[in-house]
Amino acid sequence: MSDPFVPLNVAVLTVSDTRTEATDKSGRLLVERVESAGHHVYEKAICIDDIHEIRARVARWIADDKPDVVITTGGTGLTGRDVTPQAVEVLFDRRIDGFGEMFRMLSYASIGTSTLQSRAIAGVSKATFVFCLPGSSGACADGWDKLIAAQIDARTTPCNLQELLPRLIER
């Protein structure tokens, strides 16, 4: 007998200097995927590619007990304005190294060696899982569909991240 589905609260942050609610295809895709999976969108926001604004927004969600998961999209490339990994990684209690490795492996099938430009990362802070995806809607679809959705679903066997939630703040 499998575990029952347990909906989580997911916050979505689009990091971009140019996107608006009307043009935020990747953020909208993530919101739709989260809701279609049966989870709740706690909040969705857009902020510019600024290390301090990104860090402040993600830190607020981590400090709040309601979001279980934070997903960012954008700012994971190599340009001078791509600062999401630097903004967020300092907030991690633990990195989830396998996420970035798996993401790039899956992306290779779609975009070939261009995937080496991705700095997708994930980690856990307090009792919140944080995933940082590239800004393209294809990357967001791959990240959600092939990695995140299954790992935040309590029914995924042999193990999943959701089952760890009660134990994340153990000392």
C-alpha cells in the first residue's frame, strides 16, 4: 500500500530584469505544474537579477513556516547578471548536489553540451527545499517533470524528499 498524496506549499520566484506577469512564461508554467500536481502555490513573485533582492525574497520564504518548497527560475547562467546561485546557496543548510548533476544530465539529451552553462542547484534550509532552475520554459518543464515533481510527492518510492520534511530540523 502506498502513502497518500500530501499537498505541499510551493513558492515560485522568477528572476529577471525584463519579465513581467504578462510575459513570465516560465513562472506561469511552474505555477500550472505545481497546481496540476495537487500542490498549493503559496506565493509567486518576480524580482530583478540582484543578489540582495533574490536572497531577501528566498530568505523570507525560508523563515516563514508555510512554504515547504521554493522554486526559482532564472539567473543560473554565466553572465554577470546571473547571480541566483550565489544569492541562494549561502542560505542552504545542506546542498542537494544530485539535483544539479541530474538536471544537467537530463538537459544534455535536449540541448547537448550547452547544458554545461547551467548552474542549476538545490538545497535545504530550515525545513524548506529550494530548487534553482534556469529561466527557459523548457528547462523549467524538465526540472519539474523529471525531477522535482516526483521527489516532492510522498508516493514516490523507494524514497522521496517529502518524507524527510519532519526530520529536516533534527539536531
